[in-house]
Amino acid sequence: MQLKVPIDTGGGPTVVVLHGFAMRPATYDGLVRLLATRCRVVVPDLFAVRGRWRYSEVLEAFVSTVDHLGLDRITLVGHSFGGGIELGFAMGQPDRVVELVFSDTLAASREWRLAQEALRHPAHIVRLATPTATAAFVQNWIEHPRQLVDAAWWAFRSDRECNSEAVARAGLPAHVLWANRDSILSRSDGKRFAEELHASFTIASAPDGRAIDHDWMFQQPELFFRHLEGLGLKAFSA
């Protein structure tokens, strides 16, 4: 099985973007356009699979997709839920990873603590229901309802500590970017996650001092791109 890849554009070193929960590759079009000026950008669809959504099978499908596209070594940028796939790939295929970037991802909260954290301020979740996010969310629930339920169940119940430790032992360059006002995941979890990975940890903020939230990766693509440039990614310098 392979994942659908609706976005494959640009040229040069490859950056694979892994989208957030109930989002779609097209949700990140703004960021993709910016990245494509510097590298090849691939965005697979993590939920458009047949039958049940099982983490191990989706991870295997992602590896098969990377193989099929002829990608030797890649930089991965995972947002929120997508960080779980990124972490699993890096643990199983460390020799194929150039660099890792995690943005407001599943982080250190594990099992039901993640669910409690995500729901601690329901009003904040409503605030994130922008037209872009809402359109992706609704379309995914129409097309892939069973897969989203399965994926959410995995996210709430999985323990990713062993993955983080394995990636740290492999010595992979890693960075964790965190919105300065993330409404869903706590900053302390992001910092702990970065420590587990031996990664850099950056609290992202806007030049004008405005608060940025969990979905800044696609809501404010120019700002996110500038933060990627600030990391000095190897994919950008090639």
C-alpha cells in the first residue's frame, strides 16, 4: 500500500510535509509555494487510506511511498498529528533522514493525558476553526470518517517515548518549533519533547508581537517559512 501524494512540486533536496489531524495536503498550499522556491516539496495524504487506519500500516505505506518516489534522503516537517508519523519514520529509517522539524506536535503528552490537554479549553479549539481549517476538517470527515476516528484513538492512547529515545540515539538533527500561544498543546510538553530528542526548541512569535496559535504552520505560512530559514535547514543550503 502507498499513500496518495497530491502535492509533489519544486526541485532540489526533498522536504516532506506531514499534515495535522483532519487536515489535507492542500491546506498547506501557502507554505508549499514558499518551500518550492528552495527545494522539492512532497505532501502525502495521511488519511486517504482504505479500510481501518492503523498506525503501523500507515507508517509502512509512507515508507513505500518514499521508495516509490525514489527519495533517498529527506527532510521531514511534521505538524501536530503528522509528527507521530515523522517520529516513527525517523526511528525506523534513520539513514534516510537529513533533518527533522516538528511543529506543535503530539509531543510528550501520552495516552489519555493528550486528550485531557487538548480538551482543557474547548473555547480555544473553537477559535481555531478558521475557514481553511474548517473546510479541511469537514471534507475529511465526509470522505474518511472511520480513518479519523481510528487515528484519533491511536493519538490519544499511544506512547511515543521509545521513539523519541531511538531518534535521539541516532543523533539526527532535530528542531521543535512551538507557537507562543498554542491553544491545544502546552509549551512545557514541547520543551520536554525537544529535550528527549536532543533537539533545538524555539518559541515562535510574530515580529509585531501578535500571538500565534497551533495552526500557524498553514495560517501564517510566511512566518513559519522565516522560522525554517532561521533554523538554517540543510535542504535550504544545498
